Amino acid sequence: MPGHPYFHDERAVPWRARLADGLAAAGESGRRVLVVYGRASCAASRALVEKTIGKGEIAEYLDRHFVAVAADAEAVEPEVAALVAGLPKREPTPLCIYLDRDGRALHSTAGGRPAAVFLNDMMHATSIGARR
């Protein structure tokens, strides 16, 4: 599985470049989907992928509970654009959108957050999904 399509991903998280591929993988594995909506020119987007997501505990939690989808805000696919437009609160890039395996938005946050906060966001999204 390839690493991130536009950032250096030292850990080589198995990123999907299309939402449909992420949802298919989530359906097969029973995991949720994490859509990271960012820009190649955004330092915070790059830091999220290169410095936060690849950290041990975060990477392990991500692998266990989520399928990762990389969404380029400069060339966003219509399905992701619709997700972003439907969010109750607009956040700057990077934007993390947590979906259940059917593609329903569970939670979203700005992605430029400290590692511990990012991990708590993932855990929160997991607990929401457990109630559905």
C-alpha cells in the first residue's frame, strides 16, 4: 500500500487517495474512516502527516480503528467536497473528518493539534461510532 500521495510518510500509513476506496476497505475490515483534508502547500497539513500520524501510539490506534484517506483540498473529489460542505463547523486545513464505515460523518476537527489531542480526537470518534 502506498504512503501519503503528497507528503513524506516515513511510517508508510496505507493511505487511500479516494474516499470510495477508503469506504470499501472500512466495510471489509469493520473499521471507521479518517479523511485528512489538507493542502500540499500547508505546513500544518504536512506536519500532521509527517510528525503526528506517524508517532507510535497514534499510528497504532489509527491502524487498529481507521482506514486513512488523503484528500487534497486543491483537487478535491466531489464526495469529499460534499462531506466538507455538510459539516456544521468549518475548520481550517488540515481538517480531520471521522466517518463510520457507511460514510456518515461522526466528528470533525482541525488537524493541526498536538499529538495527545489528536489521539483523544480519534478515541472520541471511535466511541461515537460504537453507539451507532
